[in-house]
Amino acid sequence: MIKIIKGAKVYAPEYLGKKDVLILGDKIGAIGKDLSFPKYDFLDVEIINGENKILTPGFIDSHVHILGGGGEGSFRTRTPEIKLTDITTAGVTTVIGCLGTDGITRNMISLLAKARSLDEEGITTYIYTGSYHVPVTTITGDVMKDIIIVDKIIGVGEIALSDHRSSQPTVDEIKRLAADARVAGMLSGKAGILNIHLGDSKRMLDIILEIVENTEIPFYQILPTHTNRNPYLFRESIRYAKEGGYIDFTTSSDPIFWENGEVKPSKALKVCLEEGVPNQRITFSSDGQGSLPVFNEKKEFIGLRVGKSKTLFNEVKDAVLIDGIPLEIALKVITSNPATILKLNNKGRIEKGFDADLVLLDENDLAIDTVIAKGQIMVFNKKINVSGTFD
Ligand code: FWO
Ligand code: ZN
């Protein structure tokens, strides 16, 4: 119930110095020097040693196929659903779940149930309504009702554009989706984000640019993902971000993609910052449990791998240790930036009153040591503390 993390170097994500952090239930109660709590025989106060450790907000993974995904090579290529410890051992304490290519044999009710199961096991979950396909697969039959009525639904996604697997939606269909998500978000105090999956075709961000240039819908309504998947889309996304758009880089990958020019997220972040993209416009997401299918030039399926949640922080770590990005900047792409963009209240920062989602890292190699979600220890000294139901 009550924990005090003593003497860690605290990154909120901005650096606060060596501080103690008091956890009261599922909230951060205080941040300060030499915090203590009076001893009562009816109350156990757990002291966690933060010496030689870095304390960061719990990581937010804004694009995870928690129900599994894939299937692009027929039934045997469906990818497995996620386990709690795939998430917690990656330092992730908040996930946004989504459907992908297959919005038929996987559906929104199952996605909501999976999100609720992970919630019961201790982490915070949200979901996007829909899949690649337009018209959108929903729970209530209506996109706006889904966002307004279902608490965990914060927007629509992942809607596929510029991809041979998309439903080839018209610009007007996407305009309407962005408009509906926006107003439903307003009416329910949510972001109402339209999460767009971008494929490899040369049409890239064309439809999104058409929307932000020719309608009243603002840039911040849309979060395009996989924008690092090839060099030409990456270039275009830098221009888009400098004009005001958000861009999300996918951290799960495969050496074949790097050969085909996919931009490693840690490098993508460095290039963006060097070219003047405001750092608050950039997020990373893992595409965990999503398929990473490879198609040949005739768009025939060759094979696929499965995305992993652990790639999320691995890319942030590389950005710091290899690409020289300051930790307080690199951390933003998986903490305060997604929290702001997705309007996740009380998430993404170490601040009094915020949710007690925290990660302790070794200060030398940034290895994940301890993970706390809603005040509950999920991983302690690198060992799984609270295993999920099916671990
Ligand atoms: C990306 C999810 C892709 C699923 O293009 O979109 O397929 O439904 O599970 N994954 N299709 C992966 C690239 C960004 C590497 C998905 C997948
Ligand atoms: Zn996708």
C-alpha cells in the first residue's frame, strides 16, 4: 500500500535530481528529499532502494496487438496474443491495443475483453476501435458511440492507408472518420485519435495531408504510425512533423527491413532532432504481437515474424547509449509525448497525484530492474514479481 523509493536519480522525464518518491496506493504521493513515513503496527511501509538507479515514468506503448494479429500468410500465420509479462518485463505499464489486417476472425469484443484481462492483472489498458478496414468494425455499430460509450476506447485505429492490404478507402471516408473521432472525443473527454497505419506505397501521407490542408480538422487529431518503415516515407514524415503533425516510429523490426531501408527508430529520432522536428511531436510504439510480414515485389507473401514489446525501450536505450540523445529527451517518446497526444490523464510523468507507474533502471547500462504499475510491483530486481494468469 505504501512504498518509498529512496535515492534514485529521477527523470520525470525532465531530470529532477536524486529524490525519494512516496507511493500511496496506486498514486505518486510525494517527491522530495529524505522522505519518511511514520511507523504504525497496522501499516507496512515498503522501502525500495533506488541508490545507483534511475527512476522513470512507466512506459506507454501506443500500438500493441494485445489479441494477436497477423494471418497474412493464411491461418497458420496468425500471431499469438500477448502475455502480461511480455509487457511488464519491457517496462511498459500502459498499452493501447488494436486490431490489424484481420478484423474479421478477431473482433472488438475480444479486444475489449483482452484489455480488461490485462487491466485486472495490474497494468492500464486502452484500445482503438476498428482494424485496417473501412468501414470500421465496431462494438456498438457506430464509431462515435464506441468512443463515447466504451471507456477504454480512445479513438479509431489502426486504419490502413498506402498499403496493398488496405480497404482502399476514399479521402472522404477518412475525412469522415477523423471528424467523427474528433467530435466523439470531445463529447467524452478523450483524444479521439485517428491512428493511421501507413504501408509502403508511394501515396504515403497524401490522404492525411489532404485532410489537414483542406478541412478544419487539426494535425493533432491524427497519429500516423510505421513512418520509419522506408526512407521515402521517413523523409515525408519529417516534413509533415515540422508542419505540425505527430509521427510514430515502430520499434519491432526484422533485419530484412533494415536492408530494404527501414530507418532504425533510435537513428530516426536523432535525424528528426537534428533537422529541427520538435521532440514532443515524436513517439515510439512497438507493434507488439503484430505480424511483420515480408512480401516480394509482386506483393506475394514470403514470411513473417512477430513484433515484440521489448523493442520499445531497447530503441530508447540505443538512442541514448549509441546515438547520444539525452535520456530526458529520448524518454519522452514513450512517456510524456504519448500521454499528451492520447490525453491519458495522470500518465507519462513522475508528478504528485499521477498514477504510480514507474521503472527503475540500472544507471550504467539502463537495464530494466524494477517495474511498478498502479503502485503494484510487477518486476523486482529483474525478476518477475507478479506473474500474469497464463505465465
Ligand atoms: C506492420 C500489423 C505491417 C497485423 O505493415 O501493421 O504489417 O495485423 O498483425 N504490422 N499487419 C509491420 C511493419 C511496420 C514492419 C502491422 C500486422
Ligand atoms: Zn500497422
